[in-house]
Amino acid sequence: MEKLTQQEEEAMQAVWKVGEGNVKSFMAALDEPWPPYTTLASTIKNLEKKGYVQSRLIGNAYLYAPAVTEEMYKQKFMGNVVKDYFENSYKELVNFFVEKKKISADELKEIIGLIEGRDKEN
């Protein structure tokens, strides 16, 4: 699975949000300022070449749908971020956010609760 550019990630977010649709429907799912229609259409075609979306022809229009789930993408690339920048340690990742004051004590308690809840299920 190839890493996506910022523009491709934004387009994929729209594809994941819409599900199956055409370029116009993906455009509507993007935040403003919108890219030109032709730029988004080219980006969607690139995503298809990379295997992230699949298409089917209906009449004279193409409908596109995700070929990769958002969960699969997140899992692959968050794992790479942790491995490449945090010595393959999720603890180091959390510590980074704590030190940069990007996560509050309440949020950390909530994360601990999620972990403890998951441990009780197993």
C-alpha cells in the first residue's frame, strides 16, 4: 500500500464519507475551498491506479467506490509513524502528545478507561 499525498488523502476522506459516487458527489463532501473539478477527477483516477478506489461504468459515467477501508489505511500508516518516529512504541507516541500538551489529563484518563475496558473483555 503506497503512502498517499495530502491531496490524495483529502480525496480519499471524501470517498470514504460518500461510499460509492461520482466525482461531483466527492466534491460536495470536501471542505471549502474546493479544488477544481478536473483536479479532483485526476486525483480520483490516480487513486484508482494506486488501488485505493475501484470504478464501474454506468451508462456514460463512472462510479467510484473505496477499494481500501479507512481502517486499513489508518492501521498501515499509523504503524509506520510509530515505527519511524517513536521507536516502535505507542507509549512514546502518547508521551510525545503529553509533553507537547496536545492531550489533557482527562483525555488520558479516558484512554486508560478504554484500555482497561478492553482488557476486561478479553
